[in-house]
Amino acid sequence: MTFGSVGQESVRTADGAAVSVGGSPMSAPSEQPFIGLETRGAHAWFGNHHALTDVSLKFPERTVTGLIGPSGCGKSTFIRLLNRMHEFIPGAAMAGQVLLNGKDIYAPEEDPAFVRLKIGMVFQKPNPFPAMTIRENVLAGIKLAHLDRDDHDSIVESCLTRAGLWKEVKDRLDASGGSLSGGQQQRLCIARSLAVEPEVLLMDEPCSALDPASTLRIEETIKELAEKITVVIVTHNMQQASRVSDYCAFFLTDGGPGYLVEADNTRKMFTNPADPRTADYVQGKFG
Amino acid sequence: MSTVEQSSNPMEATPQKPWARRPDEVRRSTLKLAAAAVVALVVVLFTGMAGFDGWAITLLVIVLVATLVTSRSLSSKDRKNLLVSVSITALAMLAFLPWLSILFSVVTKGYQALHVGYLFNDMRVTTPDDELSMGGVGHAIVGSLIMVAIATVVTMPLGILSGIYLTEVRGRLTFLVRFIVQSMAGVPSIVAGLFVYTTVVRTMGEYSGIAGAAALSVLMLPTVSRTAEEVLKLVPDDLRSAGYALGARQWRTAFMVVLPTVKSGLITAGILGVARVIGETAPLLLTSLATNGFAFNPFSGTLGSLPTYTFSLLQYGTEYAVARAWSGALVLMVIVFGLFTIARRVGRKK
């Protein structure tokens, strides 16, 4: 389905029932936003376990999309499908399409390393490289992916600034990345992802291990990032979803594979969702 | 204003360790242990039990019995706690004892033949029966270092690469590689020597240092490889994922992220490998043999080594020869200790 689309669309759920999504016209932008990333009928399996079924979702460029839903509903699986990290899990399988600028990233001729260069990822647990300094951490992607860039100093400064970390670490760029606090480490990981200039940044519960102040800093960072790139964020925190995201997608599971219930403008999802289950979830009645 | 009370002068507090044992307590238990040591010494002197080991075991028994006796006045909970902690400490000491005993005898017997120049002279013009102030172990040190260095240079890359294959690539042959590495670890060292004798020595037509190094490599590889695998397994998958998510290929992630993270662990793998082979005697007798004089060319002719030096002098069997053999063993031990220390320092640096 398309965010901001007018009229009814339907999504097949696990039990085959058609769920009405999309809903009534909302504060849709007058012009159709450019869609950089899109999934069509995406499924995911781990061995025989069908983890995610039939998700079709579009991510308008330069927006923040929040993926919400209870634990085990396939949000993290879905986000890992988007940059081909899913395939590292032994026994993993998928179906459907993930399109970046109209090209299927799972097409045989696509290079997964190049896909991940275009679609970066920030993980739940901060994971700076412990053997590298702060500066080397930021530049790690450029070295790892063999990018030909020579303005290293300005890359370090601009990426750390965009990640909201520059002021705190500019005097100790040669300290180990592990010497930072948890929140600073996570912002270092964001800076590291930005250094390779991705078009899309995926964030899998980036704040779940952090204190409220660090969370707030990262949320500010996310909003600033969305001026230039597309951000997809998985979160368990309803307030966070309502604060940072422009669009929200609600996933659910009935014991079987996870599926997409509805996706819409964030304000509408939180005030007047089309599906009663979404209303119950965002109001904290379950999950 | 608030319910928080400030102490009159917040700067007055001095750092203390309320959990530490009081000094008088420490003094009393030290005295008790010293008394037990003296009693043990007396017992050893009067009963003629075997030297240092006998003394240590007697001390252990005395401490255990004394603890049993004194603990009778304590409550049952305290008694159990005391008995368990004393037994655990005592058993740990017991495990430590053989090593301490070896060190003790090597040092006490090995220092006799040491003299200035022992490390820099060879045995070319000195017979094993000459005065201990003549001759030296220099040729054996050089030969050992040359062969172990070659074996390390050959083994480290192979061991690390096989570790990477087993943990990072996880190819179809993982099972086979692991099986072969484990089997190699069980190969008796003399078999490795025979193998190199029939292949390298027979082909070259002469004994040589390079053949010795080859035999040592065969023995060193499984140790390095298995340790490297264990160390690489400790790298969290988070770091690999982070590398892949930055658009890195698997081999670049392995070499630029995973390996630097466990640098000190890989150095430990090398240390363990060196420790495994530097004292090997049997394979060298079949490959590099031994010399009496300095030799520096590993590609032709026999090469001395510390284990063969010690072995041949022990076989000679006279008083001075045996004293020289002990000194050779002492030098070997000091060299291993020195290599360990250097490698640890290098590994910790950053």
C-alpha cells in the first residue's frame, strides 16, 4: 500500500482474511512523494517457520517510518529483509520483492555488499569496533567497502556532527570507541553508517538499551537525518514512534506468521486508525 | 528546602575499605602460617622426607589439620565456610606444586654451569668433561631460535587462516578441516619427526635446520589452529553484522574487523604453539640432529638446539656434562619466559 493513498486497499493476512487498510483521505501531501524503497509481497522464513507473510509497504523518500507491533510480530525480520541481512541467518528464506529505486535488491545480478552500502543499518546493541579509535570507527565503512575518498577529516567531522556526537568527542578522536558511554557509542554507530552515504538508514530498536537523555539525543538526530535520507526505525516505544516518525506501520501476529495490519500517517495511526487492533495497541491495551 | 542533609564538611571523608581484612587479623594468620611452615621444616628434617616436595605436602597437611581443630569452636555455618575456603586454596596450591618443584630443581641444579660467556660460546673446542667455566650453549640457542622462528612464520598464517575458515567462512569442508586438525594434535612428536625424515631429510640427502623447522611446524599447527579458532569464536556476531551492514565483503570484515579485535588472543595462540614445540627433542634428533659449534644456515647441515644439547649431555652422563645439561634446561626455560613476556607486551600495546 502507499502511504497517503486515497481509498481502500487490501492486504491478505495469515488466515486469508482481507483487512481494510489505508482508510480515508488524510493530510496527504498534495504531490505524490518519491518512493525510494518499497516491498512487494515480502515473506520471510527461518527453516520451516514462516515468520512474516505478504508485506507490501512503500517508504517515501526523506521521511521517517516507524515499524511498531508486539514482540515476535516480525518487525526486526522485516527490517533485516530490507538490506539483505536476513540471509546471514542459517536456514533463512524469503519471497517477494524489495525494490530500491525500482530495482529488486534480491535480483541475481545484484551485489549484496553494494545493497548494504546503499541501505545502512544501526543495531539494537551499540556495536562500535573495539579495536578501532573513534575516528577509525567513523571511517571504517569507507575502508571496509574500499570507497575512494580522501577528505577523511571532513567526513569524520560532518558525520559526527550529523550524529550529534562531534562536540563531545572532537578532542579525543583517537580514544577507543569502547571508552564512550552507551548512548555515545550508539551515536558513533550512526555516524559510522552515515560515512558511506547510504540512501536509506535502517534502525532496529536503536534506543532500547539507552537512558532517556541519550534516547532524546538520538531522536533529534533521526529527525535531522530525515532531511537528507530515508529512515526506517523499529521501536517498542509508542511515544518514540509518535515523536520521531512521519509514517507508522503496525505489525501483528496471531500465533502464526507476522503480518502488516495497517500503515498510515503517524498522526492518523495514533488518533484515528482504521483498524481497531491498531487503536488498542497504540493506546497500550495489549502488546 | 529539601530533605537531603549535608554533612558538616563534605570534603572531610577519607577513602576506606571496610570490606578488607583488618591488619591485626592479617598479621595473626601470617604468623600462624609461618609457624606451620617451621613445624613442617622440623618434621622434614627429623623424618628425612623428600626435600622441598615433602616439606610442602607436610605443610599442607598441618594447615588442614590445624584448620579442622580450630574450626571446632565456630558455628556450623562459619566452620563450613572456613573449611571449604581453606580446602580450595590448599588444593589450588597442590596443583601449583609440581610446577613450582620443577622450577625449583631446574634453578638450583642449573645455575652451577652458568658463567659469563655461557650464552655466547659453543662446544666446538670444549668437551663435556672440561671445567664448567669453559664452553657454552650459544650454538644451541641460535639453532633453537632459528628453527622455532621458521616454524612460527610458517604456522601462524596457516593456523589463523584455518581458524578463519572454521569460524568465518564455515565452508563445506569445516567438519573435515576440524577433524584433521584434531587428529594432528594427537600425532606423537616422534612420528612427526619420522615423517619429515622420510620426506625432507631423505630428499635433501642431509640433516638440516629447515627439516627440523618442518617437523616443529607439523606439531605447532594444530595448537595454533585450535587456539585461533577458539579465540575467533569469542568475537560477537554483532561486530560481523556491523561490518556487513557497512557494505563490506566477508573477507574484508574478517581481516579488518574480526582479526584486529582478537589480536592479543591470536598472539596467545602463537605463544602456546611456540611453547608446544620449543622443548621438543625427538623430532629434532631425526631432522636437524645437533652440532657442537655455531651454525647459522638452516638450509644445509645439522643445526644445534637446546633440547638436543640437553639430551646429548645427559646421555654423556659425567658430573660436568649433567651440570651443563641442567643449565641448558634453565636457559631454555628463561628463553620461553622471555618470549612470553615480550609477546604479552606486544599484544597489549595499542
